[in-house]
Amino acid sequence: MRGQDRYVPDSYEEVGFVHLSTPQQVHLPANRLFAGRDDLVLLRLDPARLAAPVRWEPGVPTDPQSMTFPHLYGPLPVAAVTAVLDYRPGPDGVFGVPRM
């Protein structure tokens, strides 16, 4: 993201939004998509700095039934990032709810 004013992930063209998570749910996609990785970071965002709509929508069928995830329907402005935090799995390799 250095030198850019916005971030557009590779999946944006296919799905039309940027996948986001709350601190209480980020472990679900982290374990599903990034198991075994020890180089993840979390981006803390200021919602007031997002220029596109955020819609709360269901995740995948294995997520808790009533859980919805925030999806940003536009690029992520770098100015919305207020912190970059290391996110490491536990000794068992499983990601947990981060301490924010």
C-alpha cells in the first residue's frame, strides 16, 4: 500500500467489495484462508474515513448462522487505516480473537 492512496485487493474484481471483519470475527476467515501463516497483519480502520458504503452480509455457510461481515463496496482508502498490528496464530497454529 505504500505510495498509494487506496487499496484494491485481487478479489475485488470478482466479488465487487473488500472483505472486512470485526476483531471478534477475524479469526474465522484467518483460520479458513490463512492457516499455517505467521506473517498476517490486522488493519485497524476508522469507519468515518471510508468513502464507499459498508454492507453487513453473511459469510460462508460454516460461519455462525446469525453472523454478518462488513463488506466495503469500494476501494479501501489508505487514510482510513489507523493502525497496523501483527496477527500471529497461537502455539497450536490457530488464530484467536486478537487483543486490540
